[in-house]
Amino acid sequence: MTQNSARNDYFRMFRSYPDVVHVDELREMLGGIGRTTAYALLKSGRIESIKMGRVYLIPKINVIRFLCESEKSVERWFTTNPFSV
């Protein structure tokens, strides 16, 4: 899958979400990950967000960017790992 194709697929998948999501929506978008994992992704900067007071505001495009980068990492691992199936 090409980078552009994946990005377009994610845009279609998430079209019902607002342009800026909150942590619970982020968790849902990432397949129901735990609250601790979601906050760890935000605090580490792996998913860029804006923190206003105690609330994280996450642009939907940043979630899509994270997914595309993660997909590239997985593909890179499978092409360089001699033990991959």
C-alpha cells in the first residue's frame, strides 16, 4: 500500500470524527487502546497534540500521520528482519 493510498483510506475511515479529537476519541480511532497508552503517546510526542489546561486537543491529521508512520515502521521491519515470515 502506498503512503498516499493509506492516508486516503484513513481519511475515509475517520471522516465521521471531528477535525480535533479528545483522548477518548483517539483511543477509539486506535482500536480501543488503553487510557494509559493513549496518554503515553501524547506525552511522548509520538502523536502531536495541544494541551489546554488538563485537556488534550488532538488534530485528526496528527492521528492519521501517526498511523502512516507506524505502518512504514512495520513495513521497514519486515523488509530488514531476516527472520520475518
